[in-house]
Amino acid sequence: GIRKANDPLIEASVGVVDAALRHDFPQGPCFRRYSYDGYGQQDDGGAFTTYGRGRPWPLLTGERGHYELAAGRDVQVYIRAMEGFANPTGLLPEQIWDQPDIPSELLYYGRQTGSAMPLMWAHAEYIKLLRSAADGKVFDFIPAVAARYLEGKKPRRIELWKSNRQPKSVRAGSMLRIQQKDPFVLHWTRDEWHTAIDTASTMTPLGFTYVDIDVAPDGPGPIRFTFRWRDPDHWEGRDYVIAIDPPK
């Protein structure tokens, strides 16, 4: 309920997932957890010890089914896929084998690996997907969350600037957050140094410190700034500039 299923960011993310993590088996689609996952059996069928290759997880097929339901599409292909990934006694594995058969290791394409089976998380996802399909809506959708993020006031956009991420511009009406590891005073201006403001950074329990700048909806630009570091006390020795894009 934080974002709609057809939100452009979500749709773009799903496209990336399909390109990078999706594997289509005869039973249906399944998905790896993330790129370069090392939790899984070796390519030769050897057991996972300290590092291997992550394989597709049937429970992620169930999670994708919930997304498709939220997007108003048919989920039967995902239900049938999860059922197809189960062994003859109906147990769902943690991962399934996505390479050619290795009979000597009891590994067959589209069947369980040597990972945990049954994985109760996968069974719970399957049961939840059945319930969601029967109800015609996602079972664990939380109305209070949707009311806050989809129906209430939209949270203000924050554009983050830090040493290894330096955006060239920021949207008018947003919040610009200047973040660093060490305490600093931000020396900055909105009017090409005709006037300047000094703002001390705020330290967080997470080990970084920041200054927030309100970017006015119709304010002048660009924003220029530099750092006066606290420990030891010295100036950065250069200015940074961020242009202001018009509001959408």
C-alpha cells in the first residue's frame, strides 16, 4: 500500500527483475533473490559450504503473484508454477535447480536442490496467494498504510547529495539533503553569494551527519555551498553547485 502497482518506479523495477532474476521453467516463472547471490549449490552439484550460486526461490513466485493480483492481472500461472515446483508429496523447496540434470547428485532441472524442504515460508506464501486469489485482493494489504501513502498527503521528495553521489540539479519544492560522515558547517547561498548562510550539520545514530535545505517552489537558483569541517577545523577549499529544475 505504499505505492500503487502501476507506479512508474514499481513497473520499471519489475522490468529489471524480469531481465536480471527471472527464470522460466516448464512449470512457470521463478526468481532468484538478487544478482551474484552466493547462497546455493555449486554448478557441479556440490553442496553449499561458504559460497555457491543462488538458485530460484518458489516463494518469490508467490510474491510476484501478489504483485500481479494488485496490478489487476491473472495470478493462476503463479499458483500453478508453485504447485509444479513441489515434490510428489507436495513439499515446496527453498530453491530449485536451474541447470541441466546431474542424476548422480539427484539434481533435475526445475526440481528441488539440496536446500531446505519443506520451506515453511514458501508454503505460507502459497496459502496466502490462494486466499488472495479467492478474495480478489492481496490478503495482507494494510488499509492504514494505503490511507497514509496513497490517499493522504504525499511525502516530500528528498534529493540526497553526498561525496559519492552528486546530483547536478534538484527539483523546485523538494528538500535537498547534504550528507557526510564527519561533522561540518555548511556554508551556502541561494543568490550567488550576495548573502550566505551557515548551518551546522545534525549527527544521527547511524553514523552520518546532514543538513537539509528547503528548495522553494519558485525560489532562485542555483544553490552553491562548501564545507567547513569541524575536526580538524578547516575549509573544504572548493564550491559545489546544484541547479534548480522547475516543479513538475
